[in-house]
Amino acid sequence: RYLPSDNMNAFMDEYLNVRSRVSENTNNTARAITTRFKCFLTEVGIQSISELNIKVLDDYIDYLDLAPKTVHNHVKELNIMLKRAVAEGMLESNPTEHVTLPKIVKKDQHRMLEPTDLSIIFSGAGSYRLFYEFLYYTGLRAGDVVMLTYGDIDFNRKSITSLIRKPNR
């Protein structure tokens, strides 16, 4: 019977072999996360899976100088990896289940256009100036504006009546 090594590096290498079966993208993500995790473990002197606990993983989270969403992704991948360690009998329980994650604060991805932005956009627009103004004043997506017809404009209500594809309304 095959007994996996308690050595953290050997276990992570074997784990990466398994993750490579899922997809190339999954493998690349797992490789990036385990590489960073290996660096952290080397710095703190941990070589064995049995040395992993909630405190070590909380310290790892503090060690990461990344956005909260990316930290969540690291913890998800570590959770999958350590579930495997539990399944193989290398850990009694998965410490990632009790890790304290940073709070995700949603940021507004879009900023308002400033006069400088507008002057740059409209000065270089050429024959597309009217199209860009239409986008700016209506807030519609370029693809939706392109599909508009004269019949979509309700002159009495001063509105545009058309199906907006993305939200389907």
C-alpha cells in the first residue's frame, strides 16, 4: 500500500500532479498558489504537513500582500489541497475551515468621466463623435447602440425603446 510522505514539499508536488488532470488553468492557479505557500513555509521553518494549523494559515494570510479576493482564492485552493491531506490520513482535520479571512470590500469599478477624459475622447473621435456622444449621454453599450433602429426611438415619450441584450430588458 502507498503511504504518502509527511513532507510538505513532496505532498504539494503530488497535489499539483493531481490538479493538472483538471485543466491547464486549474494547474496554473494551483502551481502559483503552492509556490507562494512553499516560500512562506520555508520562511517559518515548516516542513511537515502535521505542523499545519489555523495559526500557521492565519499567518500565511497576513503574509500575503494581495487583494482580499485573491487571498480568498488562495484559501480556497489550500482548502482543496488540505481536504486531500485529510482524505489520505495525513491530517485529522482541515485547518482552512477555521481560518479568518479578510473582509472583501466592493469597490466601484467605474469612475465618472472627468472633463479632461471627455475632451480626449471627443477631440480624437473624428467621424465617430456622434456615436461616442450617444454612448455617453444614454449610457448604453456600444453593441446595443449599433443595433438601434429609427423605430426604437419614441419621440412622444422622449425615450429609446429597445431590448438591451445583457440584462435582457
